[in-house]
Amino acid sequence: MAAGARALAAGRLVGFPTETVYGLGADARDPEAVAAVFRAKGRPRDHPLICHVADAAGAAGVVTELPPAGRALADAFWPGPLTMVLPRGPGVPDAVTGGRDTVAVRVPAHPVALALLREFGGPVAAPSANRFGRPSPTTAQDVRDELGDAVDVVIDGGPCEIGIESTVVDMTTEPPQVLRPGRISAAQLAHVLGAPVDARASGPARAPGMLESHYAPGARVEVVHDTGAAARCAASAAEHGDRVAVMASHEVPGLPPGCIVLGPLGGPDDYAARLYSAFRRADAEGAATIVAVPPPAEGIGVAVRDRLARAAAGR
């Protein structure tokens, strides 16, 4: 942990685990270090980053205030996979927020991430540790494979538990708006707040993961709604000469010979945890097409469907 904290203090980049995906961290107060994050990822400079802090008190250094509603969500879900968009504090450079007057902040629920943040003693701006638009990394090896020498230190905390990115909720709107779905649902947020929450915002990207095309593997992604359609889609792609991979919660009967079977992926939680590793395996095995049957639209399944739809939009 000390090596990671020293690297951050020196303005260098650190790959580190969270409960969602691996992050690519830089000192959020150092514009030069933050600029290095954008260069390493090939990320548009106006696409905001998330500030990771060790606890709710640490958020005071990056926001102007944590309003009562934000405090209620922090008490309920931090540490955890919830990012809140709040009014930006004076110590946060434009490089982190893309020039916006808001900043995204969260407290990760991973012992390694929390130890790093405490050792460093300040906010860490950290998007996912991958090339922009690609599937997020869920292991330390994914980070090394994706970014190589662009990352000075990679801390191995094992595979990520959740496997997809945090829920992002904009607390500066009325009602609050979910900008990116994750494990924590709009219904859970509304229950804590005792008030409605807009389940899905649209418009210009105010937070990570809002672009129509994102999280995409090299293979083309086709999303279908049942195993029968998956078998037919796989057969059609194979007839056109594609190497085909199929991912679904359950076994898919009737697949063409030579099909790469990425599963069964299990229920929504298991599907989420294995989604990006399945994308990476398909690419590694030379798939040209991935046929995906999404999990039910409940709980984290809503977020998995969102990621599949954005991956499919990239091709």
C-alpha cells in the first residue's frame, strides 16, 4: 500500500481494486497527474472522473456540501458501489470534472482501496483502468494487459466482487437522477430518501458511462431475448463465416459447431461479476460476434442490460 501511496503523491498512476472494477488512480488535486489518466486511457478530456475518498468526511474536501439527502445515502450505502454527483468544491481542478460545477464522489467498499486512500490521505480521481470505451478490468492482470507501462503501480486485490461499475446518482437535480445503473437500484435509493428518484437520465454525459457506445469488446455484440433466438443468431453468424461466442444465464441448446460457450453465467449477480471477463475471453479466442442473452431486468440485471446495450451500440 505504501508504494501505491508514494506513487500517487509523486503524481504517478496507480491501478487498484475496488468492489466494482479496477480503477486507474491519480491525485485528484494534481491537474498534471489527472491529465496523465486521460492520456493513458485515450479518454476525452470533457468526460468527468470519479473522486474516491476514504469516508464521508473525506468527501468534504471535494464537494461544497453534503446535503441531508446525500448524507442519508452515504449513511446507507457508503462504503459501497454508489457514486453521488454533488456541487464541486474549490479544491477540485477542472481536469477532474471536465469543467463542470459538479463532481462525482464515492467511498469504495474494498479493503485494499480503503487502505490505499487512508495511506495517501487525499482524494483519488479514478476511472476504470482500461482503454476508453473498452470493457472495464476486473483483475490486476486485466489492467496490465490493457494499459501496460502507462500504469506505474498495479495493486493486486484479486477479482472484483461485483464486476460492473457503481451506480451514479445526480443529487443536484430534483428529483435525483440515476445517470448510470449499478448494483444499487433506483428503488433502493428512493426507499432511503423517502421520495421518487428518476430511474434513468438522458442527455449530455454528466458522469462516466453515459455515452451511447461504451464497455465494448473487439467483437460485435448482438443482444437477443431468449436461448432460441441466441441459437438462431449464432447459426446465422457462423454461416457468414464468423467465429461466434454465446453468453447466457443458462445453457443454450442447438448451437453451431465450434461456438465459444461463455457460461452458463448464472443469475444476475454472477452474470455481472463475469460479464467483462467473458468479453475478454471472447476477444482472446478470436470471436467476431458475441451473442448475449441478458439476465432478467431486476436488481443488478438492469445494469447488466445497460452495459450489454452500450457494448452492442459500439458495433
